[in-house]
Amino acid sequence: MSLEKIIPSVAIIATGGTIASKRGADGASTPSLTGEDLLSLLPDINARLQPIDLMAKDSASLTLANMQHISDAVGRQLADPTIAGVVVLHGTDAMEETALLVQLQHAASKPVIFTGAQFTADHPHADGPANLALAIEAAIDGSNAGRGVLVCFGGRLLPAWGVYKRSADEADAFRSARPVAVTESPGLSKPVSDVRVDIVAIYPGCDAIHIRASLEAKADGIVLAALGSGNANRELVAAVKRCTDGGVPVIVSSRVPDGLLVASYGGGGGGHDLAAAGAIHSQTLRPSQARILLAALIAAESPVQDIRRAFNDRF
């Protein structure tokens, strides 16, 4: 067997983000580097790297249709027997969403690694090349197969389920609610492109106007970014009851970044009351990822009991 045949091939799917961005004459940073450009910044790596320029977007501008497009591209590479692993270059603003969508849709028998950068390619402290090099190493490490989608960032390797961006300006930007472990995909493979799930922020003194607006906009589901361990107020509980009575699932998450949500408080607007109104508490996923899981479940036409079970599991 020749040396060439044993060198692993890694697909590098470029989607834009800070890692591909440079500052323009107007002072604004936009994605302008191709996958090949980014690979040229790396030291020698014992892998055959295959760049795929899928899109060039700031992840803040991504839609569910864009995320589905990325997930589909990952699926094609997973189906290619010549590919040993997949690296997705992605903006950090929405990396947690797209990474979870890929996790939900694909039973990956090969490593799938998301990475990006906090600082642009022309920044004096550009972190993209180091993150990319580590992500490629993770993608060719066979022990990462079966661990689900992983985020490689700032020297950390984190599972997609429960991952969240903790800092807007530090290179060590991400944390996760759980450790890396062998995991299974739920196989929620139906496209989410046409599903609408809104996130409604809860704050002291808020009313139900945003829930009403979501219903008028024909939202398929709603995620509450609730207070504390998943609490709101009496008016919100009544609005949630109207949603669930009408067949619109409501997920209760929290604006607090860490900790398990427990529906224990009453008083008319607490988590216990929201649960009694038909809402489902998301134990670990915060609003951004709860939205993605709910969209995937709705696309699969999952019954309420399956939705409830999904938010109590850890894929």
C-alpha cells in the first residue's frame, strides 16, 4: 500500500464567518477568503484537504434554510467513502445552532468538527489558523467518530449538544453543558427550511404582546427565554395556555447560561404554572439551540410526547 493511500482525506466546508473575514476600506469586516485561502495559512498537516466553498456569510445573517444547506453539505461528505472526516468553517454567532442541526440530522460515523474564529484573518491576534489546524487534527482522529458533532475552538473540543458562545471578544469563546461522550443522533432528518420557531424574551413586567405577534405570524412553535430556572408571570402563563390549546408547542428555556431547568415555582407565573399550561421545559438547551431542536421536531411532525422526551434527553 502506498503512503498516498493511507493519508486521510478531510472535507473543509467553508461557509464564511470571521475566520474568512478581512476589514475593508470602509472599516467593516466581511467574509472574503475562500477555503483554499484559509488552508494556505496552515502548517503542513498529514491529511489531504479538500476545500468546499459553500457560502460566504456572516453567521448572524443565516436563515434556517442556510443552516439546512450546510447540514445537507455535511451529509454528502459523510456519504463519501473517501472522506475520513468533515470540518465546517462557520461564524461564531450562530455556530451553536448549525452544529446542533447537523447533530440532529446525521448519524455521523466519521468525525464532524465545527470551528471558526473570534478575530479576523488580518487581525494581529488572528485565531482562525490555530483553530482550523486543531479542527483538522480532530477530524482525522478516529476516536472522535461516534461522538456526535463537535466544536473545536480556543483549544477546547466540545459537544454540539449544549454548546454556547460565552464571550464576544475572547479567543476561548465556547463552553458546553455536557462533556464529550459517545452519542447517537435522533435522526430528525426532515428539512427545517420552512419551519418558523420564534424566541420570545421574558423580563420583569413583560406582557404577552410578543407571543401574540408570533401567533399572528403563524409561528409553528415558540421558545421562551425565561427567567431563572424557567419562570415568567401570570399573563405569560395564560398566553402559553392559548398556544398549547391551539397546537403550538411552547418550550421554556432560560436566559441564564448554565444549570438544569426545574419547573418548581408556582405563584401563578412560575415554571410549575407554565408546565401546567402545557409548556415543556428544556433541561439543558438554551434558547438558541432549543429553537433548532423544536424546529427539527416540528419538521418531523413529532407528537407532543416525543417533543417532551427530546427536551429531557441529551443527544
